[in-house]
Amino acid sequence: MATERYNPRASEPKWQKAWDDEKLFETQNDDPRPKYYVLEMFPYPSGRIHMGHVRNYAMGDVVARWRRAMGYNVLHPMGWDAFGLPAENAARDNKVNPRDWTYANIETMKGQLKTMGLSLDWAREIATCDPSYYRHEQKMFLDFWRAGLVERKSAKVNWDPEDMTVLANEQVIDGRGWRSGALVEQRDLTQWFFKITSMSQELLDSLDTLDKWPEKVRIMQSNWIGRSEGMLVRWKLAKESAPEGETELEVYTTRPDTIFGASFMAVAADHPLARKAAETNPALAKFIDEVHRMGTSAATLETAEKKGFDTGIRVVHPFDESWTLPVYVANFVLMDYGTGAIFGCPSGDQRDLDFANKYGLPVVPVVMPEGADAKTFQIIDEAYVDDGVMINSRFLDGMTPKQAFDEVAMRLSGVTVGNRPQAERKVQFRLRDWLISRQRYWGCPIPVVHCDDCGSVPTPDKDLPVLLPTEVSFDKPGNPLDHHPTWKHVDCPNCGKPARRDTDTMDTFVDSSWYFARFTDPWNEQSPTTPKYADGPQGWLPVNQYIGGIEHAILHLLYSRFFARAMQVTGHLNEVKEPFEGMFTQGMVVHETYKGPKGWVQPAEVKVEETDGKRRATLLATGEEIEIGSIEKMSKSKKNVVDPDDIIASYGADTARWFMLSDSPPERDVIWTEAGVEGAHRFVQRVWRLISETSAELSGIAPQAASDGEAGALSKAAHKALKAVGEDIGRLGFNKAVARIYELVNAMQAPFAAVAAGKASPELRSAAREAVDILIVMIAPMMPHLAEESWAALGGEGFVANRRWPDFDPALVVDSEITYPVQVNGKKRGDLTIARDADQGAVEKAALALDFVQKALEGKSPRKVIVVPQRIVNVVV
RNA sequence: GCGGACGUGGCGGAACUGGUAGACGCAAGGGACUUAAAAUCCCUCGGGCUUGCCCGUCCGGGUUCGAUCCCCGGCGUCCGCACCA
């Protein structure tokens, strides 16, 4: 019988329309089935979707469709992270309005996503640039403020000179802006901050509860929060050297045990004591200026030489009134960590040692390795930082550093300096507050009015949302809202006098820190009252499975964790603290690069062939041979991008999805190859052939599993696959599920040939019908269009998308006979096939009777026989 | 420097809790069908030789009846953080 090839171009739009018409994927909040919320990180509407999106959404869709088949009420929404600088750049360069540009991109990308056949609830679509979205964000900002979670303060902030805006610490990568790549400068500015540090300990502790998160992400967050336990120690200034009015220097240390190894103090250039001393010391003032000039960017800090300047001030050692130490200003001490001042112990810290050696300061070893000789142990140019025994430390000698720490803490907390203890234990975090002000137009306006008399005044709830002006100019560099002729001029909501709006907008990471909650109830419009999102057992939150790139391991995931807590404080959430129960970080899509004489060349313009075991690339246009470069993330600069539209147009969405899920484990990078896509497409056609060639024979047949013979073998293969694929998808092991489906189709080949030829027994036809039903349900999460088309070809009723995932038959996934590998001295020498329920003794007896075992025994009895039931037999001779 | 992950055929990768290493796919080679091509189907595919045996999961040791998996010591690759006191 001649069969037609499967035509995705006809089939896919047809099924997409049918699903849409039926509103199949629109989710009801009051559906009684158990809830399951699966979410992929929503895209920025940059213009077109790329292969990374295809991979991300293909995975999410498998989870969503599978959970649906498992009987859950699945929430699987999509939206747009729609504020951001690229819209302003486009506006500036192409004279378009950022809003128009953004919405046009959304239209395009939505169309592209629709061609993928994703089971998304588009009725819940949101765009963060829509006032119906950001009005709630403004409300939350004000609620957070009232709850003490927002602060306006002057601070040293990261200034991106190219994007002309400030950045949060998390957005500075290797000293450069995360988006622009420009070297970041430090500036003193008054800005808005979310007080994420007020939750440092909680955000750290709660990481332990996230057992469905990648370990890697939890470690990264833990390091970012950066908790350390140490002590604040207050050193008295030696009276004759102290500047007017200064009496003490407070330092933070994690190593108070090394206090007898101290040989100098160092303070940051911005430390009050340094400033004070500089007032009467022009050379010191000059040094501080130098530090300021060079020390602005993290990149220059890295290569900068360690430098110090002796202030002439001396401090008194807390345990010895007669012992004074010099105070330096040093360029490597950070003002915003600890107290901006340290004591240097050269023998126990490499940086302190380098500094001491440079300035001729004493180096006294205070910790030595266990068993070393205290009389001869020396530190020359390598500090000793490991555990050991205290030496040269008076009453601490012989203790471990840990004991010495406690001893110092105990003794110093009993002494007072002024009216405070000389030292106290202190937990310090590396995490800084989240700076959210951005000097940009295309973002959520900060709903605050600044009044000369009343200060910063919240916009009253009744005046929300504070809308962005629609007419805006990008002719001048800098903040467009600030340049706007009228927008910022308003009356103070408090006193009614002329005042001005805050002209900054919020960091776009604020927009993405709560969108997962918004999806659960996008119709919630009760402003200005507090919108509340259902969570806990009755509601959707937390998200059960979140999927996205590892690049958000810190930024977005940490901010969202903060937000969920803050929303709970202000009543926007009831009880949920962690927004994402399960997190999965998927790998990138990478591709070979091609380099011609005129630079990088797109894959579409290249032909790659293998001859004599060597791969060569030639230009399609000219036949000229070009260089095959390294495999890298798809990027415009290397031109190694493949457009999803092209792939869907020529192979169909199912092929693209199937390929994305095959081969590579989802957390690792996947290499996009033409051959791989063709392989995936061959499988699509193969499944279709299998079904279309047998559909006439199988259409009216009732599915029935068999247990014996050829039909039984088929049923067993189908049920084993059903069990394995379900387990694999549940663990997000898509590549393994794909392999199982290949195995099943391979096993179906021969019996289905018999069915197609009309030579199958009634039992085999029934078993075949069952097997093909199972196959269709199993491929449906991954290749939904092909599944529907196949189901229709078999005369099935309704949508596959509505079918339940069948239960496997436990009797069919175990074999009545087991083939044991039989080892002699741990090496496999043959097999033993025996009844599954044979007891250990029977297995041993049968194994010993095998001729290769007899031969190995040479008439003697074995030293030992190991029988692991259902596994292996090992005869030790 | 600190923290983490990984290392298996020509390639992507399987291998459960220590139990047959290489499932599945890709590439390659051979054959069938065809006037021819495409498509499809069949066979081979870690290495070696004496064809039923030896070697083989980065390298060297160890534990074990048995190690890709556990332990010790190296080598290599990748990722994150980094003057954090």
C-alpha cells in the first residue's frame, strides 16, 4: 500500500487551530483536579524567538502536557518581560516609539510561539509594560515602603557610563555592565533600594529546603549571600597620635585568634578616620585622592598594586597597653564590607604578608602546623592559613585556632571601651541592598513625588498607576523622563505645593520578580486595594516546576525569593515564601562556527561534507572551502544562528521539538546539527509510516494486551516503555524518554509489518492496537501534532491532548524468565536463563552445571558462589 | 586564590543502590530495491589477535567475589565567585 509522507505544514496549523477553538489549554482556577503550575522563564520581546527559547519551551511543554495527561489541572502561562533598554535604543536609532516597537515584537514572537504548538493558556498573557501590570508593581513598591522594606539612601553605586544608568551589584560582571559591557564606575548618588539584606539569614537558611533545585544554583546563591562569622574589635587610639575627637578604631575580623600576630591596622580611603587624618596631612590627602582616581572599577582593582600610607596614628593592643601598632590607609580595604577597617596579621593572610613585607612590618607566626617546632617555625613569603596550634600568643599558646577564637571573644567582651564591650561576635554578609533606581524611560515609574517641604511623598493609591508619558524624546543623552517638558511637574500630594515626580524607573528585574504570581490571577484588577494572590494548598503558588537558563542563578532567582517574602509581609501572599518549588536550569543551544575570508558565515550559506573521515565546509554560493571553527553558543556576532522559523517551515515544529529533547541531557548544552534535525525528521516520518500503513487493519480493533508469543512480546515492550518513559519525564530526563520511545518503535517494526500485510492473528492485531495507542500517548507531550494526526488516522475520538496517561500493567513489565550473566572470578563467561521465581539455591545449582563453569572448576568445588537475585551470578574458583 | 561540576567508541550520550560497559541517536562502511537518484529496508560498526580469548570507562594505587560508580594521590576541561578582612 502506498503511503503519503506526513506533511507537518498542513497538519500542524490544523491542530493548533483545533486546540485554540476548543480553548483546550485555558485553565480554570476553580477546577477541582489537583493543581500543577509549570512555568518557563518569560522572554524579553527582542524581535524574534531563538533556538534557546525553542528548547526551553519544548521542555516546559512536555512537562505541562504530561502532567495534564496524569490528571492534573495544569497552569502553563506565557508573558513578556517587556520593559528594558533595547526598546529605548531602537527608539533612538530608528525614531520609533518604544511602546510600538515592543508590542510589534510581541506580536511577531507570539506568532512564532504559536507555530510551536505549545499548550499555553494565552488568556492569561501579560506584558510587564502594560499599566494593568505595573500598577500593581507600583502598589507593591509603596506597600514595601510602608513595611520598611524600601529605603532611599545615598550610597556609592555602580554607574554604567554607556547605558547612562546605575546598576545593582548583581548586574556588574567582572567590573562591567551586564548589558552594555562598559566598565562600571563608582558614583555617590541618592537612590531607592529594596532592603534585601534584612532577609539575608532567611534567604540563606531557606536554601536548604529547596531540594528540587540544582545544587549548583543553591551553592551560587549561598556564596553570593556570603555569610561569615567573626568579631568586631574596638582598638583604642594611642592618645598622643589620635586626631582631635577620635578615640577608637573598630575593625571586623574572622580571625580574632590571630590577634597576637597583628602588626598593623589598615583602613579604607573613605574611612572617617582616614578623612580626619587627611585634614592635617596633605601627603595623606594626596594619597587618598590617588586611590580614588584609580580605584573606581573592579577591573582596575584586580590588577592594582597593594599600596598603603602610614597615617602616623597608632592603636593600643587590647591585651597589652604597652604595645602600639601603626594605622595605614590602604587601597585594598573596602569601605562597604565590615567596618572598612582591618587588622593585618601577616603570618596568617597572604595579602597582609605581602603588605608587611613591602612596608617592613613585623611578621610573627601565630599558628603552626601540628607537630612543627615553635622555635624554628617561620613565615617568609607564604602565609600559613590552615588549622594547627597557637604559638607566640601568650595565654593562647597550645590552643587550636577555634579554642583561641572563643577565648579572645570571652576575654574581650568582658572589657569595655567607652561604654561598650571591647569586642563582640558579629555575623557579616556579603549581600548588599538591591538598588532599583534606573535613569531610564522604558520601565515602571517609581510612584513618588519629591517636595521641598514634605520630602519624598508616596503617590496616593487613588492616583495609581503613575503612567509613563507617551510622547518622549531621545535626542539628548541621559534620562528621558527627566528631560520631559511637563511630566515631572506635579503638586505635592501632601501639601499641594509645586513638587516633582521621581524621574527614575524601576530595574526591570523588579518586573520579573513577581510575574509568576500575576499569572495565577491576571484578572485581579481591584486597585488601589492590595491584590492578593492565592497560594498554599488552595492556590497555585509555589510554581511546581520552573525552567530557565543558569544565567539567572543569582539575579532573577534571588530577587524573586526576596519578593515572595516581601509580598508575604505586605499581605500580597498568604504563606508561601519560596516562589519556585522545583527549578531546572537547561543548557544552551550551541552550533559550529564557520569562518570565510570575509569573516563569519551563517550555517545556511554553508555546506558541510565528510570525505575520507575529514569534515570540510564550503560556501554554497561559490564552492570555496572555508574554515570550521569552534562550537559556541548561537550568537549574532559569530553568525552561527539557526532561525526557528526556517526549521519549522521546512521540517515542522514536532521535528524541532523532538530534536531539542533528544540526545543531550537537558541540563547540558545541545549541539544543533543539520544531520541531527534530519534524523529527528526521519523518526517523525517513520512513526507516521508505521501508523498509516496499519491504520486500515487497526481502526476498528479493541486494544488488548497479550501475554504470550509474538503478541505478548509486543505488549511487554509497550508496557515496559510506558513505565520507563513516565519515570524519565517525571525526572525531566527527556533524552532517556526519547531513547525508550525509539526502542519501542524498533520493537514494533516486525509485528507491524505483519499487521500491514494482513498476516496478523486477532491476538496480535489487538496487541498492536494497544501498543500503538500507548505510543501515541507517549509521543504526545513531545510531538503533539503528530500524535493528534496519528490518533485521527486510527479513527480515535477526541483529542490525544485530553487522553489520560495509561497505567502500565505490572505483570507485563517483568519477564517470567531471567537471563543471568554468569561470571567466573568476576568476568562474564556466559548466560543462564532460568525461571524468575527460581530460588537462590536453584540458580546456583544451574549455574554450576554450565559447561564453561565446569571447565573452569576443573573438577574442584568453587571457593564461593555469589548469587544476587535478579542480577548476576559470580563463581569464584 | 576560593567554591563547584565533569572526564565512557569517530560524535551526542546510556548504564538503577557496587552487578552483562557502550542502550538510543548521529556519522561512517557494505548490501538490497531502482534505468538512475531520493526515500526505504538489511548487515557491520571500541581496540587487538590465534574466533573465543585478551585489553578497554583520563592516569596511578586501594577496598571488593565484582568498580564507569566507593576511597587515596595525580592530570585535564568547563563553570561560578573573587582585594570580603
